[in-house]
Amino acid sequence: MSKPFQKSIELVKVNPQESELLKDYIEALYRFEGDFEAIVNIEEGLKSLFRNEALATPYFIKEGQDKIGYVILTRYHSVEKGGLTIYIDELYVEERFRRRGVGKTILDEIVKVAQKEKAKALWANTEHNNPGAQLFFKKTGFRQNRYLNFERAV
């Protein structure tokens, strides 16, 4: 087992000048997930991300001064949930920092962001073939809902 992190863990907003490093992290996540089709959308996705901060905000995960991953939080309204819902669109921690409590600490920071924005719920999903992520969300208070998700390009 890796040693626990020694420095403080925090979320720091990504500024557009750091988009190349964010792109590298996004590519690492997609490679880890085997989602090679999504890699083609990164460039346009990043441009859109920085044009629409009211809808989504990227954060670097930092341990002390070192960037060790990223998360993108997306906002949407849900009548069913009673208002603002924050979707954990992407969450990635470098492999060498995993299993040390970083994810739990970052989730606590995400909850603080959601509370500050007066969100009613946090929402996340993961691939069927990613039991580690599924266990992480279950252990941190998420429950699997009854919905099947569908999508369609426009």
C-alpha cells in the first residue's frame, strides 16, 4: 500500500493558459478507461469548457504545490432534485497518488463547492467495467440510482 499523502490536498481552478496540462490529464483518463473515441473531442471540449464556466468548471487537484489530477464539475438544474445539481463529469488522480485518501479528500472539497453554490445534489457515473470507481462512490455516500443513461449526438 502507498504511503498516505503528507501535504494538503486542494482544488484549484484551471485557467485557460493551463489547458495543455489539463488536456494531458484528460487524455490520461481516457486512455485509462479505454475510451479512445472520446480523445478526438478533447480539443473542442476544452474550448467549450473555457467559454462556459457558468456551466462547468475544471479544477486541478493539488498536493502541496504539485498537480496530481483534475476534476470537472458541471452544473445543471433538476426539478426532481429540487434545483441545482452538480455533476462530477470527470475525476482523475495520477496512479501513483491513488489509494492514499486523495479521492476522499477531494470529494470533501467538491461537497464544499456544492454547498457554497447551494446545490441540492451531487451526481456521478462510472463505467460498468470500473469496479474501483464504483466502490469509491459507494464508500463516499453515493448510491446507485434507478436510471439507465442514454445519449445522442446532435
